[in-house]
Amino acid sequence: MRVIPTVLALAVIGGGLGWWLTAPAPLPPEATAGLTGDATRGEQVFWASGCASCHMAPGATGEAQLVLSGGQKFPSPFGTFVAPNISPSAQGIGGWSLADFASAVTRGVSPEGQHYYPAFPYASFIRMELQDVADLKAYMDGLPPSDTASLPHEIGFPFNIRRSLGGWKLLFLRDDWVIDDPLTDDEARGRYIAEAMAHCGECHTPRNALGGLETGRWLAGAPNPSGQGTIPNITPAKLGWSADEIVEYLTTGFTPEFDSVGGHMAHVVENMARLPEADRQAVAAYLKKVPPSP
């Protein structure tokens, strides 16, 4: 009969340990203390990070793309995620401190202390420099506000248990570089854009059954989360373009075969085309450095 109390005690201890391990872990306040954002620099971070591509209203064009009212839906094997309002209004990020914003962007923790789903690519943004995060917030604070309410995600059990995301983060949230070979300054800049801000791996790298990136097959292509088609392999094993051809594609959207970009990648090209050409050249140099993966 002593077995039952022992089992119950172990269950309580195990549950308490699990609850502690899966607790949201925001950035400490001192991490952003003293940082001042620059909106001019933040505009480049904004385009490199593709914020408007996901958070503008469905079908928005032109200047309306800067109204980050949310509402776009992103299907996945775990349910459908709906981009929230991140405009500088009470419905979005209005009133957030830099510490709140940085914790959300780099740690996936809301100001209320809840885990965000990794459809928000904080698993890539965790590699961003906090000065860039501060600059990004300074720019976004000057964008048009929207009072559109954020819609709930369409996620069923058990994926709607947000606390479980703490376990996901323990397994997959890392701030080290995927490609850690010695790099030139240009290649390192390209790595920073591709692995952090532009979060290329979030779409172009396959995922395991838990939704974690299989970094051993970095940029080797993946099924489209919507279930329709595939996202291509962009390692040298399949992407045989020259560095100049990659730069041209990221500038104009045209491939060496005179095909044109489509789907969500069209937004990525629009964003990349707004960056200095040196940044596109850096991304091309990085992609040529990535190990080939069949």
C-alpha cells in the first residue's frame, strides 16, 4: 500500500518540475536597458524581417501593406495560425515597452507572460541583435495604427495547450548559428540576414513530427505547410545559379530561365529588393557557402 503514496508523490514532483521547466522565459529587463531605437535603421530591419508580408491584411496592396492589422491565415499540420494585429494601437503593440517587444520577438513570450506559437518565427529571430530589435520597434511605432481585433488561432487539442510550448522551446529554441564554418564578412552578413532576420530556414528546411527544424538538412526544401506543393531546396545541391543570378532573382523576381517568382515568395523578393544591393550579394554569398543537401 505504500506504493500508491510514493507514486502520487513522484507524480506531484514530476508535474511541478515540468511546470517549472515549461514556464515562459522572457528576456531580463537589463537586456534592453539603455537601448534607443533608430527608425531609419529600423525600416531596413522591417523589410529584411518580412513583417508586413505576414501581418498586413489579406490582399493588401501598396501603402495598405504598412497597416499591420493581421488576419492572414497560415495552414499547418497543427492547425491554422492567424496573424495578429501588430500595429501601434491598443489592439496591437501600442503601449508595449522595448522589453515587451524584444521578449516577444526573440523569446516568443507575450507581455502577459504566455508562450507564442512558433509560427511566429522567434526561433530565427532569437539570433537577432537587440539593437536591431530596438530599431525595428522604433520604425513600427511610426506605422499607421489599426483598431482591428486579432482573431484567434484555429488550433485544436492538444496543440491549444500553450504551456506545452515551453517543452517545444527546450527542444528546439537555440541562438547559435546553423552554419558555423569560418565565413568572410560578406558571408557572415548573409548568414545574419538568412538565418535571423529573413528566417529563410522556417520555410525552406524540413521539420520533424514535433514541428522542429531538421537543421541537419538546412535549406534542403520542405513540404508546403498548407499541404499544397513543396518549398524548394536552395542549397548548392539543387540551386545551381551563380551568385549574380541569385542577386538578380532577389531583386527582380526573375530566374535565369526567365520564370517569375510566385506565391508567398513574391513578398520575400519585394522585401529583399528594398535592401541595399550589398545585402542581397551577402545572402547570395551565404547560400553558396551552405553545405549541399540532396
